[in-house]
Amino acid sequence: MLNSKQRAYLRSLAQNMDTIFQIGKGGIGEELCAQLSNALEARELIKIRVLESSGYRAREAAEEIAAAIGAEIAGTIGTKIILYRPSEKKRRIELP
């Protein structure tokens, strides 16, 4: 579980990142979760955008995805989600 200082640090790292996934009408399925899990293993920190057509709010989508792939929610800002999960093979981000 992340504390508030760690979440703030991760949000600051994500500020200059591009969103690499979008959740649209397809919703949140197994394939999307598998892709997100692979991206987290490679990057540790990812930013996702929730489109209006998905029918999800950012917080709802973040909680569903985090539960499915074992990630931590670093934050939700508007339609953006920031997820974090330490890599099992190659850690890049050192939390304060």
C-alpha cells in the first residue's frame, strides 16, 4: 500500500508521461488487463485515459484494473489514471 508521500512522488513522475492506453467502448476486458500488466512490468508506472464512451468514471476504472492486475493507484486526475506496480525483474523507480 502506498502512502501519500509515495503517491505524490509517483504523480510527479507521471506528469510528463504520455498516456499509453485508452479505455473506450470495449471496456475493461482480459486482453486489456494483460496488456496493462505487461506495460507495468516494463515501465512500472503508466498513465491511462478513460474515454466518455467507456461508461466508466476514472476512479471506478482504476479500482477495477488495479484489483485485476495487482497494481496500486497512484492517482486519478480528471479522465486520467496513474497506475504503479514494481517490476519483478528490473526495478527502476525507488520510492521515498
